[in-house]
Amino acid sequence: MALQKKARQILRWALAGLGLPLAMFAVAALLPMRIAFPVPKPGPPADYAAARAEIEGKIAGAPSTLSEAGRPRAFLHDQPTGNVFVLLHGLTNSPEQFNMLGRALFERGHNVVIPVTPGHGKADVMTEQLGNFTAEAMLGAANRAVTLSHGLGRQLTVVGLSINGASAAWMAQNRADVDRVVLLAPFFSPHGLPQWANAPLSRLLVRMPNVFLWWDPVHKAELAGPSYAYPRFSTRSIGATMLLGIDVLEASGKSAPACGSILIVTTASDVAANNAVTARMAAIWQERHPEAVATYEFPMDDHVPHDFIDPKQPDQRVALVYPRLIEMLETGKPPGGLTR
């Protein structure tokens, strides 16, 4: 009897010990979270010389901790151009990811700006900077680059890949001073996650201690692909990006997007981003502003990966992707004007 009593007492202690962590997880996941993403109020666009000087000054003043691949860059003609593109790179990558595409656009007569997202582009690819990642910092850097680029040409297009697809989506919803927004494989939620779990998981990942996970748990730091890309990502960066996407989704249910031209490009082969959430956002925008929104999806048979931009990815398909993508970037419409 004494042993049974002792066993029951140990069980109660064990359950009490489990109860506190479970309660903490429940509070972290379910307690509402509000993050302020203020809409910038840019003044009159700077003239070309002033805009170029400020952008080149920012590039020259980039931190010495950045690798050469991680440095922001701009490909600029000697005068304003009809189109200006701001290209926003993906998670754990760097401005080099867009270098080939940026040069191709420049050679077609456009001015191009490629900023670096905070915490990215470090020479030390094992940096833990992304443990401090916030959506406010990511969006703030993107907004500043866009505002600075206004004086470089007539029509301003913002292109955001993956996590910065969420930044681009926020601009589509909130910034009327941007002429066109293009979302490339936007990441609002992990592939396969039920949509009801999106908000709780985002809050949990932001509130709990950060964890670094290997992109490739087998090869770890010997990750195949670009040498400048980090082999690990942070759980906090995923949660923060999801929160930003939730903010845009909620706003889209209340008002039409501010941007008059939105193109969403996805791939059916994506195993990183949740295309169902992207489709939901596209449908809401199309309902409120149908003439402004177009979509295109690379079909499964094309085997186009989530990162269909970086030519150094081992499964890259840029020879197939770039011609279609450049046409879409310049026209704001799917190839041949058809939505797929």
C-alpha cells in the first residue's frame, strides 16, 4: 500500500511538472499577438541624381561583416528608365541570389536595386543573427529600399521571393505609391500546414526560444548549393514571416489592395511554401480588385523548385524559368496573357 501511495504521488508530481510547460505552450500559441507595421509616408520622389547618390551611399556603407555575395547592389543606367525593379531575396540567401536576373533586367534597359534583408548576407554563414529576426526589420528594410528607388524611373515594381514575398504582399495591400508588386513563391505558411494552425504556430515560434534547424539534416554545413547561403534557418524567422502574412490576410479582408497591379507566381512543385494560403490571399484580392490581380503557376511537370531564382541551386531551372519570368515582370501578366 505504501508503494502504491508513493507511486500515485510520483504520478501527480509528474503530471504537475508536465502541466506547467503545456500551459506555457498553450498561452504562447493562443494569446493574441498584435504587431504594428506602419505604412511609410514618402515625400515627393527624389530626382534621379539624388536617388542614385543615396542608394550608392547605402551600398558603400554596408557593414564589413557582409560577404561579397551578401552586399546590396544596384545596376543603374545613366538616366531614369521606364521601369525600376526592387528585388527582395529569400530566407538565408543574399542579394547574389538575384544577381543573374537583375543583370538580365538591366541589360533590357531597366534600373535594378537589390537590397540585403537584415541578418542575411554575412560572411560567416554559421552566424546566429537570424535568431533575432523580426518581421518589422525585414519589412522596414524593404520599405526603405522601395522609397529610395522612386527617383530611378517612371514605373516602380517590387519583386519579393519567399519570405520577402510576404513583404511584397504587405506593400501590395498598403502602398499605393508602388506601381506593380510581384510575389514569387511567397511564404505565408509552411507547406502542408492546415490553415487553422497558421496563427497559433506563428505565435508559438515567435514567443518561444529560437531554434536553428539545418536545411539538410544529413549533410548539415556541407549543404549543396550556393556557398553564400546559410545552411541553417531560425524558427523565429519562420514565425515572424507567418505573422506578417496573417497581418496582410486580415487587412485584405477589410479593404482592397492599394497597388493597382499584382502578379503572384507559384510553382506546383513547391515543398516549402503553402500554396493553399497563397491561393486564399489571391482569391480575396481578386474579389475586391479583380482587374488588378493575375496569377501564374509553373506546372508540376516543369519540376520548378521553391527557389526558382538562384542559378546556383542544384535543382535550378533558370533556363526554363527566366524567359517566362522576365516577360511577366515586364508586363505584369502571365505568359501569353493567360492565367494558370
